[in-house]
Amino acid sequence: MPDDDRGRERKAVSFSHPWALLLGLLAVIPWLLSGQKKLGYSSIARLPEDRLSVWIDRGLRLLAAMAVLLLALGIAGPHLREQWVEKLGTGAQIALLVDHSSSMNENFSGAYLGGKANESKSALAAKLLVEFVDRRRDDLFALVAFSAAPIYVLPLTQDREAVRAGVQALGGRGHGITNIAPGLAMALDYFKGQPLTGSRIVLLVSDGGARMEEETGDQIRQLFQDVQASLYWIYLRNPKGGRLSVAPKNPNESATPEYFLHRYFQTLGVAYQAYEADDPQTLQQAIAAVEKLENRPLHYREKLPRRDMSSYCYGLALSCLLVLLVFQSLEVKAWNG
Amino acid sequence: MKRSVYRYLLVVDITQSMNARDYHRTGLPADRLGFVKVSIRQALHDLPCGSELGLGLFTTHHTQLLLEPLEICQHFSLLDDTLEHIDWRMAWAADSHIAHGLYSGLREAARRGKETRLAFFSDGQQFPPEPEAPSFDGKPGEVGGVIVGVGGSQPVPIPRLDRENRPQGFWESVDLRDYLPASAMPGQKEGSAYYLSHLDESALRGLAAGTGLGYHRLETPEGLVRALMAKDLAAERMVATDFSGMLALLALFFLLLTRLPRLPGRK
């Protein structure tokens, strides 16, 4: 049956077809009419009044009336609304911040791949992140894609299917340049106003850094400290690109922004960890390393889907009817005495 | 039981001309992008459960997906949230080559299965203007769907907003002189130095004809829902249908039947 309420009202129990409750009025019929065969008897007035029979008769009528009521109730489709329950797990609130700039269309050797880019950094990162999301059962995920500007995809949620849909969508072609700072700000913004429970992680997946203004850097440092989030950076390194830990020969922020970004992240004042990945295997290892970290007790709310209760009504109605059936079979069909 | 459901990739033009305000319906946003979002929300409400919607953005030459198609009833609140946050500032560049964007949207839809349709929302405002649309190298009609024309026929100025969305006046042709051909520069129309935008229906209809898509002009959210629910765009799916209500109704009927007074039994 179509489910059209989609959370517009807030009641514990509601009905899919409230009109069917009116059918419950029909319950007066079995109360008034017994449905037993009338047997002719010459002098009924002479029969002694049998209290037991009277009670049994009332009981049977009541049963039939109840069966009608329960059937009507069942047809009305009672269900418990979706409910939120508090749960305690071990896990984290993870904001995925995924680079979707055009350089992510290349593969790890730096070669540009055409239309069918199964091995592009984007596609590979998306695939491994989907697996990661699937394994982390208790975590909440949020998703930001970024290139020149941050793109809000999903807020912190437990809806795995949606997270998967968002991450998979990032497997396609990326466009634009890499601009990390606004993306970080957006990712951190997800944590604002959320209860501080479990650990908070920004998981940055990017193949390059970008120059950051000092002022922007200060704002982001403040944000990190305000929301108490730690940062993991999975750096998809082009083999020709610089290593994060090795200072370049001629330090120059526009030639090797990654190195400077790494240095800046170390000054954030929150837990920070960088993983370099320069081929699919090391990328997988980096994700596995992140996975081992950060399991703290996490309070979260889980949405229980709505529960249909009409089958209970039908079950009860059935038992009433069975009792009636038994008595019906005992009924005297004809008076031979 | 078989039921008609829909599977759409909704791709929204987020270039700046979509900030132009030429919708005038009480209670609904005036800007094109806002009106598109309200209309898509209506579709989220009204399409039958079991339908799937994916969301994507268009600017420059490309379509970028935000979400793969998701079932709309189960994921309503998240789809709604993502939709709500679609913003012109997500653009990775400012140009608008609609034909290219449309073709890349069609490729994305084709990659997502035969029953995935494309709904492409745009005002048809090409920027920088191009004399001729590039030709479509796919097979027209292979991916079904509809181009949704957004905006009004009267040219209106395009608001110029800063990164905080504060209005900074309107785009003037002078601001864009490096990108515009001399013919588009002011002078032919005295006094109006604004760079104007209107719904370029002929361009969009041309693209629709070339790609085998339908064309719908966005005027009301309800109209969009009707256009999306066109019969030829539906997919037949087996949907679990619950018959228990019917059966219970029958049971109720028979139970009451047994209660009716019967003729006295014969001796």
C-alpha cells in the first residue's frame, strides 16, 4: 500500500486508512443478531431459564463483535511511526571531504585517462571509500566534494545507502581546480550544533594541496579547535609529486603546496595524521589505517522504520473466529429430542 | 503487482543567470534556481514511492553528479536536504556551454541503465554566446527525458552576488566585455547597459529535437510533476503489494453474513 505520510506528523501510532475504522461500527450487528438457527419448539415458555446458556450466548456474540472490530482495525492499517532510538556504539562522526578536481581524473602515474576511466584516482578513491563506509557500521558520515568551490552533498547521517550514492557519484569525472580551505570550513561546519559524542574526524582525500591565505588558515584552525575534530589526510601522491615529510629543495608555496599544507595541518592543535598513497595498494592501506583508529563510545540516534501492526489485529481476529467456529460446530442443528 | 515508477537524473544549471528573478508566484521563490528547487521538492513528494531520483549540477561543459539515484520515500529527508543546499556558488567555473553540459548529462544517464531518464533544468543562456550549438554525437532518443526551460520570456538583468550571497547590483555588459563578441555589446539598445537574460526557448527546443528529449517550460511545480510523470518515461517495476486489507474486508463481509437471521430450520 502506498506510504504517503513521509514524516509530516508526529504521532506514535497512526493509520494508513483511517476511514476503515468506521467499519468497526458494524460490530453491533453480531451483538444484536446471533446467527444461530432458530429452532421451532412448541412450548418454549416451559423451558427453564438456563443461566449458563445465556452467558455462553453473550460470550459468543461478544467474540463475534470483537472479531469484527479487530478486522476493521486491521484494515485501517495501524502502524508505529518511524521512531528514533538512542544507541550506543563505538565509532565516529566522519566528514568525508573528497577532492573532485580535474587532476583526480588522472591515474596514479599521472597519465590522463579518457572516457572510460576505471583507474582514475576519483574512481579508485570512490570505490575504496564505499567499502570503507560499508565496513564502518556504527559511524555517521557526512560528505563534501570540493574543487574550486565546496559542494554540500550530505549532512551527518546514518543512511548508508545515501552515503554510498554520494560517494559513488564522486567516481565520475572531476572538474576545476583544487581549493581546500572552503571545503574544510564546510566539513567542520557539519559538526557545529551536533552533540559532542564519539570522535570527530575530517577525512580529507585529495591529490594535492593549494595555497591558503594566512587569515583563512587561522579561521580554519579556530574551527578545528571549536568542534574538536581530528584530521586525516589521505594524500594521493603523483609519483613525480613531492613527499609530505621531505622539505622541497627550493621551498616555494606555489610549486609544492602539499608540503606547506602538511606543515600547516601540524599546527592545527588537534590530532592530525597524513597518509601518502601513490598506488592503489598504498591507498587501500591508508584507508585501513584510518579504519583502525578512532573508535570511541558514540551515542547516536537511529531511526527505526515504521512497524506495521495490522497483522496483530488479524491474528487476534482469527483466534476469535476459531473459537466461534468450534461453538458453531457444537450447535444443535435440529431438535430431535 | 506491476506499478509505474520513475528513475531520473535531475541535472540543474547553477550558472549565474539562474539567479535572475523572473518568477512571480505568491509564496514561491522568484529566482530561477529557487523555483527549480521548489519544483523538484514537489516531485519528491508526488512521485510514487519506488521512484528514484539522482541529483546533479551543470556548469561550463559538464554535468557533475551529487547523488546517484536514490529511492525517494526512504531517503526523502536527505534528498530534500541535498536539494536545499544546491547553490550557484558550487560552480567550479562560470561559463555555460549548455549543449556540452546536456550531452554529458545524457552520457551520465546512459551509464546508469536503460530506464534512467534525464531531466535537464536550464534557462538556455549560453555564456559566452556561441553562434552554433555543437552537434550531438550520441543516438537521439537513446536516453529519454525532458529539457525543462526555466525563466521568463522577458529579458531581465542578472543579479551580481558576492560569495556571501549579498547583492552587488547586476551584471553589466561592460563587466563581461572580454568574453562577449562586439555585437552583444551595448549600443544597439540605448540606455540598457545590463547584460540581460531570458529563457531561450528556441535554443532549448532545438537541443531537445536534436537529442530526442521532450521539452517542458517550467511554470508551476505541479506542471513539472506532470511532465516528469509522462507515460512514456515511466518504468514498470514489480512492487510488493499488500492484499491483506482486501482479504480482511472479505472476511468481515462473510462473518457478518453468517450473523444474518436465517429461516427457521425445518423439523
